[in-house]
Amino acid sequence: MGQARLPYLNKVMMVGNIIRDPELRYTTSNIPVANFRIAANRRYRDGNGVMKDDVCYIGVVAWQSLAEQCVEYLKKGCTVLIEGELKSRSRNENDGTRRSFVEIRAQQIQILNHRDENVTLAEKEGAADPVLAADHEHAISESAPLTSAVVEADAPANNYDYEENSL
């Protein structure tokens, strides 16, 4: 009898504050990629009842139109809910050591503190152009004020393994 295979699942959700404005770069194939880091805080009481903060810093990467939307809407200090998958990569440092990273490859980003409204940036499989829609019903022109909105962007055709020096 064949061995049962478990389904593939790589899904992560994290809330945090952006600690630096996103940076937009392009791969050697001219594919936009945005990188930024968030700080996720956990408050707890230690054994003596004193409140402590534990901070987890994690990198976030967004591709294609989602990357461009991140640079447009996300700023240092924004509180965001990131949905995506964990991705590991590594690079060689100048001193010859190899450094490994685990980061979130964003598929959807919700801004939790944008003008008292939530804003969601999301990927859309196979989309040619980003679509900006208010409450998923009405299209918003570029000159219209951004309220509760969803920005859908085209997703990469595959998981690009980009080289750090190409960014």
C-alpha cells in the first residue's frame, strides 16, 4: 500500500509595525520587488509579575504590482497584518560567510491604521494590471481619496529566487 502524503501548507499571518519605509528594487529581469521589515511585539508578565516586551523582527518581500503598491501606501510606523508564506534564502557576505534568512513572501497586506479605515493590498493570480476597488464593489480613480480598499496585484508566475546583488 502506498504511503499517504500530507498536503502542502505554508501560510503565515503576522501583525506588526513597519520599522522602515519599503524599498523598491528590480531584479535583473526588471521584476519589481519591495522589501521591508516589521516588528511584532508580544507583551507578557515575567515570573515577578513585571510586564515585559518581546519583539520579533521579520523581513517581508512583495513582488510585482504588490511591490509597487507597498511603496506607494506603506510607511514607517504603519501597523499591518501580513498574510503570506515563509520563504528562506541565503547569500554570501563580503567576508565569505553564508547568511540565511527567513522572511514572509507577502500575498496580502492589510493596513490597520490608515485614516481610521482598513486598507488591503493583495495579489491576484493572472491579473494584468492592479485593480483598486472600494469595498470590493466600486472602482476608485487615482484622484479619489483612499478609504477602505482592496488593491489586487498580479502574482509572480513562480517563486523567484533572486540574487541579492541583482536588487
